[in-house]
Amino acid sequence: MRSKANRWSAFVCFRPGHAPDEALRGALKERVSRALGKSFAPREVRFVRDLPKTRNAKVMRRVIRPAWLGNDPGDISALENPGTVEEVRRAL
């Protein structure tokens, strides 16, 4: 997803028992760069416990971008886990 400065950001869920750190952040950027090309490498990697999902477990990408940018995410009544919107806003 692109931020205000036209840069890519990635939101990553980590497994319970694992802690996010700078080494993992760098490894993820490098992995995306190798797999998709340097133009798709995220400048920011943000860690969250979970992403906003519907009851069918589909990630609601249309909610993530406005939440991260500080805008109103719109109707979130279909979310299984509405608390994740606030988590995206304050991602690590």
C-alpha cells in the first residue's frame, strides 16, 4: 500500500511467541525486493498482531489504507475484528 509520500508500506502479522525486530524488518524488505523487484520493495514494514478481516477471513485492504493515513475507514460493520483498525493506526 502506498503512503502519502508515494512510498510502499507493508503490514506484517507475526506468529505468537515471535517478536518483531529490525533484523526481521530488513529481511522482509530484501525478500520482497528479490521476489518482486526493487520497485516493489517496501520502504516501511509495520508489524501488527492481526489485519482487519471479514467474517470470511478476507483482508479488508480498503480499510487499512485510510486507517494508516489517519482518515475515516468508512463502514467497518462487516469486520470480524474491528479492533484491528486501531492497531493499524498505531502500528510498530
